[in-house]
Amino acid sequence: MKKLCVNVCRIILAIVFILSGFVKAVDPLGTQYKIDDYLEAMSLGGLLPGMATLGASIAQSAVEFCLGVFLLFAIRRRLTSRLILLIMAVMTPLTLWLAIENPISDCGCFGDALVLTNWQTFWKNVVLLVCAIVVALWPKEMFRFVSKSNQWIVINYSALFILAISAWSLYYLPTFDFRPYHVGTNLRQNWQRTMDGEDLPYADFFIENVKDGEDITEALLNDSSYVFLMVSPYLEQADDSRLDLINELYEYANEHSYGFYCLTSSTHENIERWREITGAEYPFCLTDGITLKTVIRSNPGLLLLKDGTIIRKWSHNDLPDIEEADSSKPLEQQEIGQMPDNNVPKRIITLLLWFVLPLGLLSLADRTWMWTQWLRRKSNNKTNPIK
């Protein structure tokens, strides 16, 4: 009964830690923003530079994911169980404080994939703390999937895998987009719903022309043609390494009468400084900075709308390069003008094949090897009985 209880608690903890670490890893910037929220709530905002909080975001996701995998495979059972108990012993009272004081809306435990209230998070952590205590008391009751001699393979592969996921999501865009501005979202339809008094994330989405202060949100979302939106929450922090390509896209949009706007929350002074540095001729519009961070995890990033629907998103590291031979073709005749094959099940299966399949094969090979060793020892004992 004790063994059953320990292993049930071990599976619960492993699943939660793996999922929590993974959804943070696919959106490291989102996790960084949540860390900044925590620091602000504790009156420590601005104490750490951006690179430090981003590093903390990547480290947190990697530690959570790896500890979950180690617990699942019963690797370093005593050390892993004690580390998880320590984490839960810290997080449980912290989330109690969040539930009582409510300084931030949610803890960000599962990123944007699953948003829990602060009280839901606290009671979830109470359950996990109980499970962590049980596992830490009897770590030897956890059965192994991989022998001790081959555990280093799981350790190294898990760490490399989750760090690669974070690096990919930082350079390009999150592998899975759980936010309300993902590809396929009809912004016009959702924005119009905020007239119904519902608390929707689109309520703060507005586009105000810097030139004359006119609100062009409705006109832009009702445009039946293509519209490029260059998104930069803060121009003073934007990466300017792909400016030539951005300017080329603006020229292409002009040639084909497509809208092209830069959405930012920067001050007029910073907008003018950006114009001077980059030679930008495209119009600038003001939008809420937090909303822009939610729209795309890149500064700058690029969206392509068609009839009010997001059909493409690019980070500044992966902007579309329209070749000279194709510049005369309208977007209707170009691949980037079509809705991509946004096959979520396919991406999930791909990730499972990259991570679960190798470790599954390792476990099977390891158990087979251990079984043959046991048979060999048993055969030797029969052949050479101890006198």
C-alpha cells in the first residue's frame, strides 16, 4: 500500500512539473514578463536587468521540466524528491500570499496554456506539497524505469531538449501559441464582442494614429485586403538588425496597396528617434504596451492580417524575404499570403517523437538488458551451484 501511494504521488508530481516546465519553455518571454510582475508586486521592479530575468525564466522552465522527468524515471530518487519538496515548501506559502493580497491576477504556473485563479493555485500547491512530502519520506519505494548506470543519458537528453525548445522559441516564436492573438484569430469579430461588457483580452486592443490621434482600429480590422502590422512594444528596445528587410516589405505593401503600420507604445520622442535612425516612412500608431507583448513575442515582430484575421506571424529573426522576381506578384499568389498549415496535433506528435520515443526506446532497451543479465545470473547459479 505504501509503495502504491508513493508511486501515485510521484506520477502526479512528475506530470505537473513536466507540463509546467514545458509550457514555460515554449514561451520564455512570457515567463520573463511574469517574473517581472512578481518583482513589481514585491516592490523589487527594475532591480534586475532584462537579461537576468530572461535567464531566470529559462532556468526555471528547465529545472521544473527536468525534475519532473527525473521523478518520472526515478533518477537520483532521494535528491530529486528533496528538491521538489523544497520547491513546494517555498511556493505554497508564496501562493497563499498571492491569494490573500492578490497583487497579480494569476501565478503563471502553466503560462497562458491554463490560467488558474490565485486561490486555485494555492489549493493545487497544497495537494502537490502533500504528494512531495510522501515521496520525500519514502523515495526508495519509487520503482525505476532506467537502471542507475544509464541515468546519465536521460539527465543530459532532458536538459538539452528543454533548452533547445527555449532557444527555438526565443529565436523564432513560441512553438505553441496559447495567447488570444494566435494565427487564425479573427480580431474584428473578437474585438466587436468587447462591446458586450465581457472581460475579454481584446478590450485593450486599440490603434491610434500618431499623426492625427484618430482611432483607426475599426477601419483597420474591417479592411478586406491584406494589412501588415509591425509590432514593437518599445522601439527603444527593438532589434534593428533586419531594418532593410522591413523597409523592403513596406515598399512591397505600397506597390500593391496593402496597409502597413507600426504599432508601438513608445513616446513621440522615441518614435522620431526611430525614424531618424532607420529612415522609416511607414505610419506609426499607438497601442497598449502590455497588449503588444501579448500579440507577439518579438520586438519587433510582424503580423499579416486578411479581412481582420491573423494569417501569419513572424519574429524579427524570421521575416519573409520576398525575392525580386516575386515582388510583382500580389500576396494572393504568394505562399506567405495564405493561412499556414497550423496543425497542432502534428506538432505535438513531432515533439513526442523527439522526446518520448528516444527515452521510451532507452527504457525498453535498458529493461531488456537488465532482464537478460538476470537470466544469465540465474543460469550461472544453476550451472555452478554454491557448495
